[in-house]
Amino acid sequence: MKFGDKLREQRKKRGLLQEDLAAAIGVTKWTLANYEKGNSYPHDRSVYSKLADFFKVDVNYFLTEDEEFLTEAAQKYGRKGRAQAVAVLEQAEALFAGGELSEEDQIAFVHEIQGLFLDSKQRAREKFTPKKYRFMWDTETE
């Protein structure tokens, strides 16, 4: 589940309006709406902490979107595919150790890497799986 979806879910679960939550964490209603739509992410890391404190959840709940990616990799490509996905994420994190990209750019980069990983796994499956076995995956995706 993506950051915006988690945020919207938590807000609605508590019956809050966007204006109320925005005021509580110190952002505008429009900023909060853009977070929920997935159009933007908080530039200031403290916003994540404020959200976590407000909703009484671990800050990592809002920061991590990788679990969905890892689950999808495991479902489509098994244990080995999940292990490869973990390695891709770890290597991407190592790239950011210098801290030269903004947090929003880091998230965008990781999303692109995740998409490329899943696409390349699918192309490899199509290219290297004998035709007589391909029907197995075609029925799984329908």
C-alpha cells in the first residue's frame, strides 16, 4: 500500500476531514490532498513523524512501501524472486547513502527500479520459458 493510501485510510478510520488532519500536522489542506492522491510526498521528514505520532503508529508504517513490492515479487517469482527483489532494494538504498537526492526523488527512483525489476522478470519468463509451459503463467495472471 502506498503512502497516500495509508494516509487516507488512517484519516477515514478516525472520521477526520482533510482540513482537520492538515491543521493538526501543520500543512495545508491542498498539501494533504496531494499526499493522499499520490501526487507528492512530504519534503520534510518531520511530517512523517507528526503523522506517526498523531495516528499512534510506527513512523515506518508511512515510510515503507517496499513490502507490497516484495510480496508481489514473491507471488510471481517465488522465494528466489523475492530474494532478488530484496537485493535490488538494498542496492538502491546504498546509492542514497551520500544523501544527494531529495527524499521525493529517492522514492521516485525506487518506484522506477521496482517497476523495471518486475518488467525484466516478466520478459525473462516469456523469453526463456518453453512454449509448452507458458500457459501456466497466462492463466495465473487472468
